Amino acid sequence: MDKKISCLIIDDEKMAREILETHLSKIKNIQVIASCKSASEAFTYLSNQTIDLILLDINMPEISGISFAKSINKEVKIIFTTAYRDYAIEGFELKAVDYLLKPITYERLLKAVNTYFEVYAPLKHEKLNEKEPNDFMFVRSDRKMIKIDFSSIYYIESYSDYIKINLDDKIITTRETISAIEAKLPSNLFLRIHRSYIISISHISSFTNEHITIKNSSLPISRSYKKAVLQQLDQF
């Protein structure tokens, strides 16, 4: 049996940590040892356990991800995670495995983990493969976690600090950002068409260059997403 890769997640944002944990749970041979909200907390695990890989946020209070990376054993490999492009050069100068921009999709994280596997775990002979993907997700609404099947989602719309998930038979409201929800959705089933809208590709009834119709609703395609949206739709 292959040895599992021991992994630490370090990010001061709870939602970011939860998204990474969810993604990593779908990848074979990865064992998340801990999910830490600060670099200081992570030092405890580094001193007591062997850690192979760290998913490390850069912009954190007290000790930044860059400072933390400079201070640890160079045998521990790092995948930087950040909302800012500005740190990319410094991140790669530290010989990071990869540099991921938030929101981080499952596919992008899997690619980064496979890069670690190929370069730093040469004794294994095959890439890490994804487990059977989930066909559902959980969201918090009305003080409980609700299971939502991906197939039941028609579209998702954003209202500042909360979103509405339009299903075939009801609407579920949850206090999450649309980018956080986007990272949980399989990219082959859903499409971001606007900063305020994500749609289910299978539920499209018609579309033009400006709008997509789903469930008798005409949803706008924004200028910034238009090229990518039309290119993907042209593949069907």
C-alpha cells in the first residue's frame, strides 16, 4: 500500500480551509493532519509530526505565509494559496510546488497535487487519482446543513453576502459567497456567466450572446464572462 502524503492546511479564513479540506478528501493518498488558522498553530504540528506538503495562504496576520515558508525545513513542500497575484514571483522563488489563486477549484488543486507527486514522490509509479466524485454538496441554511444534489440545481444567484440556490422545487438561501460555492461545484456541470450568476449547463433551455434561459428565467451573460461562456457552450 502506498504511503499517504501527510498534509497541513494553513489559512486564516475558515471558509477557505473548509473548501480545501473538501477538495483534498476526494484525492487518494492524501491525509490532512490538521487545518490551521495561523502559522503559529501550524508550528506545533511541524515539531511533532512528519509533514510532506503544506497548503499555505500568503496573506495572514502576525506571520505571513512567505515568512513562514522561509522558516521551515525545506524538505516540506508548499503549495501557496492566495487571492492576490502580486506574490507569485516570490512564491516561486521559494521553490513552491504551485501557486493557486482563490477561489480554488477541485480540478486546479488536483493538478497541483499531481505536480507534487511527479516531482517529489518519484518512487510511486502512478499519479494520484481522484476518488469517485460526489454528486452532491452540503450548505448551511436555517441553522442546519442541507444536502443538495447537483442535478437538482438550476442556477445560483448572489445577493451581496448571501446566495439563493434555485432548485427544481424550491429555493435555498445560504450565507456564502458565490465564489466559495463555485469552488465546490464540478466545473463540467456548472458555468459562471456573471459575477452574480452560476448556471447548470444541463438545464439550459436556450441562449443568445447576451442571455441564457433556464426555468423560464432569462439570465444575463456579463461582458467579462462572455468569451469563456460562449466558447464552452460551443463545445456542446
